Amino acid sequence: YQVGQLYAVAEASKNETGGGEGVSVLINEPYEKDGEKGQYTRKIYYLQSKVPKLIRALAPKGSLEIYEEAWNAYPYCRTILTNTYMGDSFFIKIETWHKPDMGDQENVHGLDEETWKNTEVVHIDIADKSQVGQKDYKPDEDPATFVSKKTGRGPLGPNWKTELKNNPSCPHMCAYKLVTVKFKWKVFEGNVQNLIHKQETRLFTSFHRQLFCWLDRWVDMSMDDIRRMEEETQRELDKVTLIIPDGRAVLHMVTWNVASASPAEDLSSLLRLGSPTSPDLYVIGLQEVSWGPVRLVSDLVFEDPWSLLFMSSLAPLGYMKVSSMRLQGLLILVFSKLDHVPFIRDIQATYTRTGIFGYWGNKGGVSIRMSFYGHMLCFLNCHLAAHMQYAEQRLDEFQRILDTQTFEKPTAGLVLDRQTLAPPTAGLVLDRQTLAPPTAGLVLDTQTLAPPTAGSVLDTQTLAPPTAGSVLDTQTLAPPTVRSVLDHRLVFWFGDLNFRIQDHDMDFVRSCINDQTYHLLWSKDQLTMMKKKEPLLQEFEEGPLDFQPTYKFDRNSDLYDSRPYRTWSVFHGKKRKPAWTDRILQDWYGSDMTYCISDHKPVVGLFAIELKKLQESPLVRLSPEGDWSADTDAMLVYCPSQAFPSSVWDWIGLFKVGFSCVSDYITYTWVKDHQVSFSQEMVQVYFGLWELPAWGGQSVLCYYSSALQCIVGVSEPFKVQVSQVAIEEEGLAPENIPGRTRPDEAVAP
């Protein structure tokens, strides 16, 4: 029976998700605790499609979602259903004891006398068709007509229970189910409890009728078969589609050791800009980006040349840089289509130095983690120790990176009180009238603000006043939750990992490359070899290396290292054997041999991310009101769709369509300072006419949350009209009008 029960649970989980309406199966895995052994499932039931439109319109957010946790075991199992909106005022608990009898025991669950006195007992006969509603009846799942071909059991005739009682050699069992309902809403309390009891009786009847009639499907299965089935079901659940129209989000990932070279002239090939399928996310990892004290100080204020090149290449196509992190020569960039930006939250970046015993940042790892439609993703770009003999050291460095990189979850309910801010230290201005929005610079500790030294970490994403040293209202602060890299739902590990091809000599390696018989080299690839013995590496998957090794090339050529041997020289005295040093640990995987500026070739990976959508709407919806131009003040309306930690540092920016990053605004306004009306449902905010671009153009509005450090709402594109006052009254020629780009130079939406 336990095999049959778990088989039915796995089938239900598989059928309810994807093909089923309004059900998300979040977890489906084995569990064993306190002598119990079975299957644990966690589901969300979405009731929006089950109720009238009026109810959907009036129902508060979360009130039409039911969470179910079930521990399916034998002889005891339980299920608990809750609702986040009602909290402690609602739950359903179902406890089941399976006993080898005919259902003639009382109070199996050991309730106290008063509780048992008020408990209604309902007897269910799975063969009694009269207990099945007309809509639920299925001829092929009727125990009264079913006969098992494998066991000969069935059909269950009208006197089957009497016959079974008189046949003690035939095994039999009764499921005693205790249903406890709590619904504290006085107007509907009694009616809802009665409705739930009727519904549960219906479900119990259908499930056990189905279980009996599926006998031939599961009777020959073992628990090992069930476990394999459950694992396959979980893999299927993990693949259920997300948000993108075709059911998946496409991730384009690049890793490239640029060897201190200046940026390439064109990135079209590397980014596959002519591809018919445009990615939803771009993740770029570079190593050995040119750096030095002067360059690092410059990068405090300006984007580095490589970042600017990627931004200028992707912004015209509707991509925005959502985050970046730099550690000396290591750089990671994440770009997203603007449609996804309000659903990219909890963005955090960190780094680890591994060079010179962890004190130098020429080697190490930089990472960005973020929530993508409610799923935690982590991207880790590494540059590990070089040379053939240091394979074990590379693994040690990777382990150190994993051990040291942690992320703190943003605190819900964070409140920033400007009145209690500590005086700013040198170099930081807290006068918001002259302060650029909090994303215009870098994350710096204001108590130690000074020009960076070699090895400084530059986060080119955010400057969120107040920083360290400020006094926050801590009444609503909760202890931060720390997550490691491997705690995330998906982890992408990539970079110049520096693993080499060992044992084979130079001639054999080059012969395999010339003949394109790359598979002959795989067995001696150090990373492949180490994956066989290191459990940590086995958690990562990598696509086949069906492309030629990407290291080491003569610069500005497609020739592998052709330097002469120099036995007298300590440095550069040995030719480098070709190797797959540049890796992405995954759909399409290959290199781009057209780029010759470095001794490495870039490696590209394409991924189809298929995850269930856990977030339906942005935190804030906003739209412009009326016509916008620099001739009059402009008004916008925003509506928080759910609670989030608002702050006095929140701002709304006006951006041209095709902006490159959050600091690429035309103008902005502090939300709290420019509200003209407020209600729980709608807030009006204005821009002064002097803040608007005189030349106009296609624009969007974005709401930036300082506490969450990300954009939480984006308007539909709209047009800012050309200022007639500037042209007619001031006599300005169009090319002399201050403001934004001319229409003929603007990027098409």
C-alpha cells in the first residue's frame, strides 16, 4: 500500500504541474524522520480561476493562494494547508492512521473526550458509486467493475466488505482520517467549515478509488522504483516553464581573459546580436582587465572601457546593466531586458582574493547574486592559479571562494530616518538637493573613504546613502539571513579556471586540434579528471568541449603559442600547451575564434532557464499622466502592488528609451519630497518643468528602491513633447536646445 500511495502522490504531482490548472508543486522529495519514512511535497494552489471575477477583483493579495505541506508515509501521514493572508485564523490539518481492520475502531487518534464528542464520523465505501458525484465518476476508476489482471482482485461487489470480513487470509486495511479545520471569520465560519469537510470527503473517496484501480500499475514496483520515479518527477517539476512567452528565459554567458588588451572594436559576434532569438539575460565575465592605481581611481567615477563597450552595444537593443563587480582585473557584468528588470531583486555582489595567500586580487572570484522572478541565481566569475602543476591549488582556491562568499538578505521593512543620520565624513555629501541618485557611484564605507589602492573592489552598480556610519531606525530591522553561493537555486561557475591538458605531449594535442578530434583530449583534461573524484565538482554540469582549446594563442592571430624555447629564461621560457582554460560550468557551448586581441579566445554558453514564475507583478506600477513637455510641470502616478521597504531615498527617474544602466537617467525626483497626494492605492508625484528635457523624445519612468537597491517598477514607453517655449519664445534653434538627444539621433524603442 505504501508503494501504491507514493506512486499516486508522484503521479498527482506530475499531472498537477504544467498540465494542471492553478497548481505549483514546489518540492517533491523523500523524507525520513523520527521513524517516519515517506515522501514530502509542498504545493501552492491558485484559486483565482475558481472564483467569480468580482471576488478576484476584491480579494486581497494572497487570499486566493493555499499552501499545502504533506508528509505521505505509512502507517501514519499528515497534510497541513495554510493561507498567508489569513495567517493563524486559517488552517486545515489531515492526519491519517492506516490500520489492518474493517473500520470498526473508535477514536484511533486518541482525542480527548470532549473533542471526540464533537467529532463527526463519516464512513466511506470506495465501491459505493452513490458516494461519488456525477462529475467525479470515471468508469475506468470504479472498484465495483475493476478486475486486476496481475492479482485477480476485484470487482468489489455490493457485499464485498462482508465477504472480506469472513476471509481473514485476505489482507485488508482501513484509513482513519482526522480532519481539523480552523476558519476564524465569524460571518462565514460555519459555512466554510462545512464546505471544507464535504470537499475533503470527496477527495478521500476519489483518491482511494483511484488507488485501487491503479493496482496493476504499481503492484510490481519496489520502493527503489518509487524513488527513481520521484526523482524523475522532481526533475520534470524543476523544468516547468517560467515567464517568457515560449516558456523559457534564455541566458547568454561569456567568459574571456582579455590579457589587459584594449576593448575590441565590435562585439556583435561575441554577443550574437544578429541571432533570431534574443537572450533575456547577458552575463559577462572578464579576466585580466587592464588595471593600475590610476585606472582604479578613474573607475571610482567612470565606467571602465570594457563595461562602456558592452553597455553601448546592448543598450540600443533594450538591455540595461543591472549589476557589476570588479576586483582588480576581474570583472562581472549582468544585463537584462527592461521587461524583466522589475522582477530582478535582492541584487548583491561580493568578491574573494586568492592571490599571494589571499592578500592580492590578481586571482580570485567575483560574484553577483539576484532573485529572478523569485528564484535565487548566482553567477561566479573566477580566475584561478595558473600552470600545469597547480591543479590541486586551483581546487583549493575554488573552495576558499565558496567558503568566504556570503550574501545578506535585504531586511524587509527597512526604514531610513534622515533626521538621525550621522554627520557625513569627508568625501560624501548628504544634501539630497545636490546629490545624484544613489546609484551614481560606488559602494564605499564613508568612515574609510579614500582613493583605492591596488586590489580595491569597485562595485560600479550602486551608491546608496546613507552608508556605513549612518544611524538607521532599527525598530524594524531583523537579523540578516546569510546565504552561501551553493545555497542558490542555480549557480553558474565560469572564468579562466586555468585547468590544463596533462600527460599528452604538445604534438598529440595539436594533432587532435587540427583533426578536430577533441574527444581524444577530454580524459586528460584536469577539470574532467578532478570531477570524477571531487564531490564538490560533481555538483556542477558542463557541456561537451566540442570546440578547440581557447589558450594559448599568439596575440592578433589564430596561431597557438609559437614562441621559441628559452631554456635560459625564467619567464616565457616554455611554450604553453593548448588547453581549455576558459570554462563555463553548460544547451550551447563554444568559443569565438574571431577575436584575436588576447592570448585567450572568448567562450560562450547559452542556457535555457526553465523555472516556475513565483512573482506575477512588479512591486510598483507607474505611468505618466497627461502630456509631458518642458513647458509645464509633469505628473506621474505610481501604485504599490504590495508592501515593500520604502525609504526617503527612493527616487523616480526619467530615462530615454534604450538607457544603459540605472545611473543613465535624464533627470530624477525624490519620491517623498515631491508627492502631491497619497492614498493606500495611488500616489501622485510631480517633476518641475525645469527638470524635463526641452527636446523631448521617447522615454520611460523607473522607480528605484534604495532599500532593495534595484528598480522595482518601469512604466510603458511614452513621448516627452518638444518644448514650444524654448523654440518660439527663446528663439533657440533645435540643435541648441539643452536637454536630451535629438529625435533623429535617438535610439528607436
